[in-house]
Amino acid sequence: MPTRKANAEWRGNLREGNGKISFSGFEGPYSVASRFEEGPGTNPEELIAAAHAGCFSMALAAVLAGAGYNPKRISTTAKVTVEKTGDEFTITKSHLQTEAEVDGIDEDTFKVHATSAKEGCPVSKALAGVDITMDVKLI
């Protein structure tokens, strides 16, 4: 398996500085405003959310296929929460919201497979210290 990489460069002090994050053709600015306010640009938590959504969707497709189902579409949004705990900031939650179109599966069976995918997803495992919750819906 390949090793994946990303780069980040920060210039200046924390409050007034800014940086850029880049990987595989993506490059985006980040700053205190994009991370802790609603400023333009990206932030590490948003990138973790993207990784978690992508990983979970793929893991769910694999789990469903392994159980004999053929998913037509899986759409996942991950919401990663960063909170101030004492004097530090901590990622405390990742909430997955998934809608899937899968023929021949009932809601309860789908939820069992979604839970398995959530637990087996490599990004979920990397976020082991984070409260990971999930809402799933068949469409």
C-alpha cells in the first residue's frame, strides 16, 4: 500500500499569520479565521471531515458488497467538531450523515452494515479518541 502525504506551510504568528495546505492537486489557504471563525479557506478539521466521509463511504460500499448487496449510491457528510477544553483545542466529535441507495436491503440490515463500516473504516480507527456518531438513511 502506498504512503500518502500532504504539505502545510505557515507564515507568521498564530493570530496574524496564514498558510496553505496542499496534496494531490489540491491547494487551499488556511488561517485562524478559516479555522476558528467563518473566514475563507480550509482548515485541518475540514480536511479530517473530508477524509472521514470518503473513507466511510468506501468502507460501507465494501461491507455491503461483501454481504451480497450492490450499492448504487452512497453520499456521506462528516461534521468534525473542535472545542476548547481548558487552554487547548481538541477534536471532540465526528458525526457521519449518510444516505444510500441499495436495492434489496431493509433499514435494520443496512444499519448493521453501516455500523460495521463505521467501526472498520481506517479513518474511524485513527479517530479512536473521538466520539463518532452516525445517522444513516436508505433512499
